[in-house]
Amino acid sequence: MRACFGVKTQLLISRVFSRPSTAVRWRAAQTRLLCSPPAGEEKPQHSMLRHLTTKIKATGPIPVAEYMREVLTNPVTGYYVRNNMLGPDGDFITSPEISQIFGEVFSQLRSVLDGASVSLHLVEVSPALSRLQAQSLTGSRSQEAHAEDEPAYRRGETAGGLPVSWYRRLEDVPTGFSIFLAHEFFDALPIHKFQRTQKGWREVMVDIDPEKPNQLRFVVAPSPTLASSTLVQADEGRGHVEVCAEGGVIIQQLARRILEDGGAALIADYGHDGTKTDTFRGFKDHRLHDVLSSPGSADLTADVDFSFLRRMAGGGVACLGPVPQRTFLKNMGIDSRMQVLLRNCSDASTRQQLIASYDVLTNPAKMGERFHFFGLLHPRRLARPPRPEGLKLEKKPSPVPLPVAGFTELSFS
């Protein structure tokens, strides 16, 4: 069995949308900016900003998706390529770093996997993060692959003998029965932004501020683009929409692999079910950061639209959720595990830390309602075996769907 992970990184998928002609007039977009720098504050023009302004001068305003892709995964100066952004010294902290409890509820899978041949496959575009992952998972038991035709760019082995491989694209991961885990993965993929106007849907682009040559601004395309003509649903009721086209491609790949080879996918991320509008934001030093200020120095993210992922997955695969993190963790037994940990803990400071971490993960005002879980399963996993029927057996109504860990309320017999 293969376990495939994507953690706060992006897959490199080629662009499918072209930019409109530069021989048209652009108007400033009515899109909010977060935490803009104080007026009069002059900042040095970083290499990423120089790269972007040169590109825009040559070809015209670029889509937000292209801006995100360049800022985050440019091979030379991209944020994910250059930085270790995780932990207290980075720009954000993820759920598993908050408390051991987050990871412990998933240890229940061990009994299911006992005796199976398991290998671990990570999709990671960041050289810095892949080195950290290799150190944590394999210690010194990993090395980079040098063959150009080798799909995995790094291979190793854990202390327990589990093979581990690193890839830059999902399609390079070998086929076969797989469990896919995408934790804060989809919220880092590039998004297209669209604004409803009197003339119809128009794409929001990134341009150079004509009054401040070293600053960027949002503008609205004066005419339809390929993206605005194809990615917005005909019955869309919101006035501003964000669409992650690459996320749609990836969810289709996952659905196809699950249907063909078996397995499941669990997506854990900040998101909504098709209700939010402008969620594009930046984070630097654990604080909100203007998405257009000092590009390449901060993480960029946008909430995942799970209704879009469900629609793109199609009807062949079974979709579960999204459910809030609070619900998912409670269904996985976090309360029971918390009681055990507190009962066996005699140190007052450790107990206090456990309680505080539990609160961050489950409190609706914190991560409990903002973080969501979404699953993909082969439909056969939800089908009960047929009941035998005969002369003396009564035909009973169709049974309720089978329970699914995390998405179904936990009950004890």
C-alpha cells in the first residue's frame, strides 16, 4: 500500500490560461488589501518584485494565479523554494505542531495496516522542506536521485524499514492502492479571482501601480479572459469568486486513481462550502501580511472551496464532508484520548499545555470551525454486502450508509 502526502506545498502543473492583450485600459480592482504598509514607508525592491515588474512591463497585467505561482514556487526566488516557513520561527504553525493529540487520533490506522506492505511517497516542491522531511523521517538514510529520468528526486528509508520517496508532481507517484493525505495543501495552490461587473464576470489581475512604480496593485480586466469565461459557474450568486483550477485538476487525478486502484483521500484545510468570497491573504511572522507587498517574503494562501472540489471530483467517487475539525477530531476519539493523557500526566505545566492545545484545535472560535476535513472514497467502501433472502427471510429496508471514521459520530458498544 502506498501513502502519499502533500503538506503545505504545491504541484507544478503547466498554465492553461493566457493573458489578454496589453493594448487595453485597466481599472483598479475594488478588492481589499490586508495590512498595507504605512504611507511613506520605502522598502527595497526585492529580486522577486523586480522579476514581476519586468514580466508585467513586457506582457501586461498577470492573473492572480500566475502571481501566486511565481511568488511561491519560482525555481530561483520562490517562497517555498527558499524558506523553511514552518514552526514558531517560520510564518505559520500547522495543526500537528500544536498538539500530539492531532496525530495520535490517526494512529488507529495501525491496526488496519498491520501486515501490509507499505511505502511512503511525498509530493514536495520545496528543496528546503524536503531536506527537513528527510532528516525527520530517515535521519541520514536518504539520498538524492541523480538520474534525469528518475521520477523520484530523493529516496530513503525510515528506522523501521519503511521506504520513502519524494516527487515534484502527483502524476510521478507510482500507481496502486494508495491513501492520500493533503494537509494544508490545496490552500496554497494558485487561485483565479473574478469580479462581477455590469458587463459580466471579469478576472482580477495584478499590475504595476502607475503612481508608484515599485508597488503592485489589483486591476479588473476590461474584457473577458479564457479563465473568466470558463471557470465561473452560470448560476453563481456571489459578487466575487475565487477558483483554484489546479486544485480541480488534482482532485480529478485523485478521484481517478481511487476508482482505478482503490484507496482513499483525506484533505484537511482551511475552507468553506462555496459561501465565501475574498479569502486571498498573506502571512508573515504569524501575522496577516499584504499579499502584494514584498512578494516572496510571505506565505500566500486562499481558503479551499470544497463545493468546487466536490463538483470537480465527479459522481464516480464518494465524497465525504467537509466537516469542521472539531467534529472530525471528536469523531476520531480526541476526547477519550485527552482523558487518558490527563489521567497519566502528573506535571502541572504539561497538563496545562495539553488543555491549551486541545482548546486551539477544537474551540469553534479558534481552529475548531475554520479548519475542515474532506474525504474521497471508492463507492464500494460504503456499500453493505447484500442480505440473504429466502422463503423464511423478510426483506428489510435499505440499511443506512456504513460509518466512516472521522465523518461519522463515534459510538461505543
